[in-house]
Amino acid sequence: MTAGLGRRARNIEEFGINIAALHAHEPVNFRPYQPQTGDVFITCWGKSGTTMMQQMFHQLRMIAATGKGDMGFDDISRMTPWEDTAVMLDFDMNVEQRAKPRGFKSHREYERLPPGMRYVVTLRDPYETYVSFHRFFEGWWIETGAVSMEGFMPFWMTGGPGGCDYFTHLLSWYARRDEPDSLVTSYRWAVKNKRAMIQRLAELCGIDADEDIVSEVEKMTTREFMYAHKDRFDDGMACAIMEQKLGIPADSDSTKVQAEGSDPKQVPASVVEQIDAMWAERVTPVTGHANFAELAAELDK
């Protein structure tokens, strides 16, 4: 017997009903996160490079530890657990991981994460995240065609499970851009300078990565490689529980790896105006940057 709506949501209220239904159970296996020295949090905002960085982190530690990469998993978020979905999935956050250091996924700002850990963040153009979020949700969490790009703003502002709005996240991590425990770059820089990003990640994690290791991780984090293995990056655990509880087929198009990137030109003018207004009100007074391109240029230099 299905719970919630028994189908995909058609608006933000129905989305909330389905989310509540997925959490309406007494967990058996779930245990909350227990901090350990050296833990790494991959905590990009939603649709801002989280999956790429999970893959980069996992392959880096596995190749360093075993001499070879590891694609023997069903869901990358099983390798780097995500506390904000762990109750829903009845998942033990402290399950033994395949290599050190331990890694965890998040969409949170710094203030809601355990202090004294290590943090990896790639910041992305807000318009690109908007297009990517809409493409990701449509046909999986929400009915295809039910929510237009113009009407998607309430979904975008949630930032994904456990997240926060885009601007809260950006300002939190911008403030930590020079902290030694935080690796903060733009998403585009990380993609275009992948070898340098892998090396910086290795340094943050205390991993000695030679050129061979960097080359293998680089190969395994290309769009082409990840798209060829997209079933490992499709929230498989969440899909299974959604089919079981909501009746939403587990074979829905939930992959986070697309053949092509998101085009910010697809964002409607009315949405651009809203995002620009929030940027001017919240980000410019703190950073001095009139737009994301300016902020990214500061980070990337």
C-alpha cells in the first residue's frame, strides 16, 4: 500500500506531502553521524558539483589505498553517506567506509555542520543551478510539465534535502574561502582545472597523490565516464524507497549526470529578475561583487 500521494507531486505543497510520507516510519538501522577527526564533508549547494566531487573524493582515496579505482557500488551516496536523507533511507551514518578518510555528502552551510572537520565546496552560477534543479526534479519528484520554469522558484529555494537557500549557502562558504580546513572553488574552475582540483583535494585530505593517481582520478571524473556509469549517480537508494512507499517507479530518470551541461539562457526573464534582486540585496553588500562571474573570478585567481 502506497503512502503520500501515490504519485509524483504537481506543486510544492504536494512535494511536501510526499517528503513527509517518506519519513513517516520508525527507523531500525539509522544511527546519526558521530564525528571522527579528519572527516570530510562534500557540501556543495544542490546541483553545484556535489556528485562530481563525491566521485573525485571516493576514487582518490580508493586509488591511493588500493591502487585502483572503485565502481563496485550501487549509489555514490552509499560511499559518502548523506545524513539529511539517512532517516528516510533507514541508513546507518557510521557504517564502515571502504577507505580513509571518511567522507559525507551535504548541502548545508558551514554553521550547521560539525566544526573542526574538513569541507569541500564548489560554488555555481545560480542560473545554471536553476536549470539543473528543474531538469533533475521533473519526471522524478514532480510530474513532467506540472511545474513550469517560472513556477519552480519555491523548489529551487529549498536547496535540496537538509539544505538552505542558495544565498545563505554561498555567503557562508565565501566567508571561509581562505580557511585551511575548507576547499572552496567555483564549479567551472574545478571542471576546467581538474588535475589541480584533484591535487588540492588530496592535500586537504592528507593523501599523497602522484601523477598516476591524479591521472586515474581525472579519467574517472570526466562527464563521459560518469555518464557511462550514470546508474551509480541516480540516487538509487532514494529511488527504491520512493517506489516502495510512494509508488513512483524506481526506474524514473533521476540521474544527476547528464550528457550536456545546463544552459543558463533557459532561465525565464522573470526568474532572472528575482535572482538578481536577491543577489543585490544579500550578496553584493557582503562581497562587493555585482554578480556570480565577479565572485568566481575572485575565487579562481
